[in-house]
Amino acid sequence: MYKIAVIPGDGIGKEVMEAALHVLEASDIEFNYTFADAGDEEKEKTGVALPEETIDIVKASQACLFGAAGESAADVIVKLRRELELYANIRPVKSYKGTKCLFEDVDFVIVRENTEGLYIGREEYTDDGATAVRVITRRASERICRFAFEYAKNTNRNRVTGVHKANVLKKTDGIFKETFYSVAEEYGDLESEDFYVDATAMYLLTMPLHFDVVVTTNLYGDILSDEGAGLVGGLGLIPSANIGDTQGLFEPVHGSAPDIAGKGIANPSAMILSAVMMLEYLGENDEARKLENALTDVLSEGKIVTGDLGGSSSTMEMASEVRAKFEEA
């Protein structure tokens, strides 16, 4: 039995979490869930978006499922990543049949540094505006680049692409590029290359099948993964994992979507795929493949899916269909 922390969070986070847990009930694996609070509603009630109790619950668990945070995202998920040293953010971009993907056979992974860059939040007002501090260290750059190369090696991928803007940000991105190639020397069996971030944004649209593993800094990874979502049908289909040396937190890339919250129409795919990533993290690869295949079948059939996928089913109706396929596997 695995001890799992569950943070539903805000908006549709609660709805897609309910859907994912409903599907996981059909698993052959047992889970012991501990629910914890965080997000806008928690801040409104207590004045604190991320209680220390929630951090302690996650630390005491083998993995964490997280739904979504609203306006307090920086105080919740960004802080959790730092507090737990979840330095690697893995965001798979994969096209599935039956979705509004722009290209078939897209299958690459963005590995994003998760602890520094502009997201450290060091901002201050000046007489004529404001400034923000961007921190890039050799330690964090080496750690994330090594993670990317190890990930490529362990998942039978052939190419790792480093993304930066070292022609303009010569010191910060210069360090990242230099470190990328220093690490690449240790992985001679893997192809390594680098692109500027603006060129990468174009190449994702013009030659997406070229990419295998993309490794980059915090802000670039955030932006490029949303572009990747556009390639394969939207944010409702993009899961993510936040991985550290001792902890793993799994969440959909989409936010709390307050415009559709409470309507029961949110696409649960990204949350279910995040659960797939959790199963992989726990070493339950067979169960992970069964669950992904169940979702793939539902998407491919296109009969019982949410509105963004061209159907008219509710979140829980789609989840129940995935669960039925999962049980049959």
C-alpha cells in the first residue's frame, strides 16, 4: 500500500482530482490517501495559502497528487517545489488519436529546471518601474541537465536538446549552455544539441517530430510546454511530474480554470495522465501502461469525452468510462 498525499486545490482541480481517484479505485494497487488543503480557498479561510501541515503531509508521503491552484499558485505549487527540492519538472507532450492534435506521432518531453530562474520571485519597484532578479547556478544547471540525459537514457530516447538565450543573456544562459555540454560529454551514446528559445518555439511548430527530450530553465520550460500543449490538443492533455531526490509531486499543467469550475465539464485526461506518471515513479510500470491505454482507448473512440475533445460528456462520465476500460485490462 502506497501512502499518497492528495491536494485537490482550487477550481477544476477538485473535479479532476475526484475523477482521477475514481479511476485509481479500479487499480490492483492499494493506496492510502491523506488529503491536505492549499490554494485560494485555504488562504481566504486561514490567511495562508500553503499551511505547514500540508507541507508536512507531503513530506511524509511516498508521492503527492496535486489538482490546481488559482491566484495563489506562486504561494502554493512554486513554494512546494522549493520546499521539497523538486528540482525537475517533467512535462510530456504526446499526441493521442481522437484529439485535436496538429500533428500525429508527436512524443517529446520537456525537462524544466524547477527551483530558480525568474521564479524565485525577487522583484522590487524602482522609481520608474520594477526589476526582477534571475538566478542561474552551475549546481542547478548541472543537476537538471544530468536528470535530462539520464531520463533520455532510461526511456530509450536518443536526443537531448538544450534550450537557452545565451546570445543575449550571456552570463546566466551562458552558464546553462556551458553546463549542458559539460554534462553531455558523459553521455556519448546520446545526441546533444542546443537551440535559442525563440528558435525552439518555431521548431516546435515546424518540426515537432525532431524532438525527444528538451531541457531548459524555469521560465522557458513553462512557456514551451504550453506551446507543446497547443500541438496536441490543449492543456487538458498535458500532465507533469515534479521530481526531487526523495519526493515526487504530480499535477496537470492546466490551472484552476475558474470560468468552468463547478460545471462538471473539465477534461480529466491531464490529471489521469499525471496519475500514470505517479505510477511510473512508484515503479508500477505495468499498471501505468494499463491506465494510459485505458485513457487512450476512450480518447480514440471519442464517444464519452468532454466538450473540449468534441464530446458532450461530463468529467465524471468520462472518468467512469476510463475506469471501465482500466478494469477490463
